Amino acid sequence: MASARYTITENDVLYYLHIHKTAGTSFTQIIIDNLGLERVYQPTSAYEFLTTPPEVVAKTRFLVGHLYHDITPVFTRNPLIITTLRDPIERTISQYAQIHRAANHYAHEWVKNQSLLEYLKDPRSLSIYANLQTRHIGAELNVAKMAAELDPAVREQQLEPHMLQYTNERRNDPRLLETAQQRLESYAFVGLTEQYDESVEVLCDTFGWALPDYPKVMNVGGNRPTDIPQEALDIIYENTRLDADLYETGKRILQARYQESVNQHPERARKASTINVNNLDQAAKRIAQQQSMLDNVQAYNAALEKQLADYDAETKRLTVELNRLYQIENSFGWRFILRVSSLRRKLIPEGSPIENAYQKIRNRFA
């Protein structure tokens, strides 16, 4: 193997700027396999990252998260930044599907009942998907200051929407794209979801790692909508034009570095032509089995969610009925009726001739 483009030293921290739905889980696993798990830090949110003790950040060898380029000033060591991009239309559709199934996402409650087209037409969705890749890389924002501006009681829940809304205000600014493209050129590695195998080769060559036994994409969602209407595609295209340009920049960078890799490793072309068909069949069977298991889990989750929704609706109905009965029981009119009824039973004993006569008269005028 030729010498690596970068050698990660103790003075460096590898930062994977993981943009949603760009095969990040798979790339992360490859990096963990090579760097080890003991000094990997994967904050689940910007809030968690901000509240992490400085000594933890200082010891981190590999940081991965759905963060932004502008968190780099917090590092005490030299950041080597890597990222992956995806075709904007495919990434938007995939993210919609993820929000649709992820109950812990802040937008889940209003997205879960929307079709893809309804989601795209909802103004609230723009901050989530419009030129998101360009915003993650090109935006200038002080996350710590933005967090301080929020009420501490809601800071953890509101920081991410606040950051998305802030960067959304410049979502169509050409200067944002220019900054993102310049930064992308300086990154240690840029991969593409659509060229996963080539990206894995470039990633491993960049840092001098051995190729994994077989490239694979993890964390694949199974609820991606089909039969996408043309109107939906048009809306995505209109709102991700900067991302499309950034993607082309990433494609150019990857292709140039992949060509370097092929020139250094001509044996890989021969290796590609000797793939065992039986191995492919076995891999296809494993994929089919995994997809079947995933479908079963999703069907079970859907049935469970419906059952919980039914229980919730019945609970609400019973609560309303109990409140109504309580109001009736405590009303003046009901208490008066009960008192009159009690007095009547004392004056006209049940089963007596007088009671029978009373009933006949009552029935006649009822």
C-alpha cells in the first residue's frame, strides 16, 4: 500500500461531520474498526456536545456527530475533517422517511401524518431539508452563544430547531455555497453515498487503513416512499440547488482522489473482475434475510403503535365521559331530582296501591 495522505497523530482529532442520511453509520464503523472504540466520542446532539466536560473532548481521538463545521474552534488539537454527501433529492426523501418513523425527532408529531408532498409544502420543513448539506458545511454560527440565548428549561429540546432555523435564513445565499465549497476542498476526505465502494477505498487510502472485507451500508430505513410524484421532485429540486452544486464539487474531489488510488493500486481492477458468483448469491441471501427481519420488526412496530393509539383514544373517551357524569352528578338540577325522588319514595311506598295509581297518572301524561 502506498503511503497515506494523512497520518493521524496525538496532536490530531479526526472529526466526521455526519450529515443526516449520507451512509454515516457505515463510514463510522469503518473508522472505529481502525482507530478503536476507547477514544471515540459520538454526541447525539449539539446540546450534549456543548455540555460535555472539556477533558472528555480533549481526550477524543475521533468525533462524529450531526454537528456543523463551525464547532472546530472548541478543539484543542488539530482537526482533520471528513464528511460524506448524498444526492440532495435522495437525501431529502430518506430524511423524511426517517422522521416519519423516529418518534424521538422533534418534528415527528407533525410529520407522521403527512405524505411526502404535504411535508415538502409545509413551511416548517424548509429548515430541516432545504440546502441542509451546504448549511452544515458553510454556515457561520456560534453554537454556545445560541444555546445561552435559550431558556435553560427548554434548551436541550430547542437548540437543534434553533440552529436549523438560524442557518435556514441563508439557505439560498450563494456566498454560503462558496464557503462550503472552499471548506470541502480542504477536508481530509469527502465521500459520496452513491459511490460508496469508491468512497471506502479513498477513505482507507487517505489514512493508510486496510480495506474492510466487504463494503456494506448499515442503518438502511425500510419505509422509503415509492411512486414519488413529479411535483414533490420539483419542490425538492427548487429548494436544494445549492446542495446540488456542492454535491458536484464533492463528486469532482472524490473522482480525482479515487483515480489517484487506482493508479497506486492497479491490482484492484483485476480483483474486481474475479468476484465469486457464489459469494454474491450468499450475500444476496443475507441481504434478503435482513430485509425480511427488518420488515417484520417494522410491521410489529406499526401494529404496536396502532394498538397504543387505540388505547389512547379509548382513555380520552372514558375521561370525557367521567367528566360529564361528574358534572351531572354535582349539578343543582340533578341534586334536586334526587331529593324529590327520595321524598316521593317516602310518601308513596314502592308497590303500594297509591304508587300504582301514581304510575298510571304519570304514564298517561308522559
